[in-house]
Amino acid sequence: TQRVSATGATADISYSYTSATGAARTFTPQVRTTKFPNWANYGGAVTVTVYAPPTVTTSAASVTGLTTATLNGSAVPNRSTSTGWFRYSTTNNAGLCADTFGARVPATSGTNLGAGTTGVAFAQNLSGLVAGTTYYYCAVAQNAAGKRGGVVMSFRPGNVPAVVTSAATNIAPTTATLNGTVQNYIYGAVNE
């Protein structure tokens, strides 16, 4: 009787095995189930399932007030039940989205993303931000195969003037007066 263990197998890397007939074979697990019908003589086909960690995308943040924002992201669960969350900080992590970067939100758990093969959007509201401060953030997701983070992005909640352009006056063949006003400050964001 042959025993096969695919524990620790990684998607998109070739592995070698010997079939029940003694033939040398290789397989490259992807995000799918691989069957070995030649092993039917040893009690049925052997099925090895190898999952890949989620594919994660960090999306632009939405500033919802002077001190509030919503972080946005999505992840492809790659057929393994996945959970998503965010990390954020006022210090840039050299563009690296590690799960030790900044603060985790939510602090525990996260958004259940299911076990599908298409992107699932998730978001997290933030409050208590400091207007005019640049915040760095990234989306993170994890399943049974591992954890991945998206790119680090940034946003800055704060005061942005509302500018209103008015009609030109004193129009002459070679001159004109251009008019506009700056109104009270409103909240806004700069996604960097």
C-alpha cells in the first residue's frame, strides 16, 4: 500500500510521484482538485486538494468626514474559506503589507469572504482620525493555505477648500477679469 501526503504542497510548483504502476509522474497543483486514477488499484482514486492563499486587492479609501473614513478592498478566496481585514498606520511601511504593520481593523476576526473563485469586496469604517494626517493602509486576507496582503495605499482626511468659478467680467478683445470664490472648507481626501 502506498501512502501519499500533499501537506504543505504549494500551488503552481511541480511535484513528482510514482503511480501504482511504477511510472514516474509529476503534477502541478493549482487552485483545483487533482485526481490520480492510476491509484485505483490501491482502494480507489487518491484526491489531493491544494489551495492557494487569497488574492488581495487594496482599493481607494473613502473619506466620509473630517475624522472618519472607510477602507476598501477585495479578495479572491481561491476555493478556501477566507477572512479579510485591514492594517493602517500613520507610518509608511516601505510599501510592505505585513500583518504586523500598524493597527489591525477589526482588532480580531474580520469579514467572512466565503470560499469562491471571484473577488469579494469588503470594507472597514474608521473614526477618530486626525484631519490633515496621511494614513497608510492595506487589505489583508487569509485562508487555510496562508495569508496575503494587497498593496499599501494612503489617504489624508482633512479640510479641502470648495472653489466656485464665476462668469468672467470686463471682457475686452485682449483682456478679461476671471472671477471665483473660495467657500467654507469642507471635508475631503487625497488618495496618494
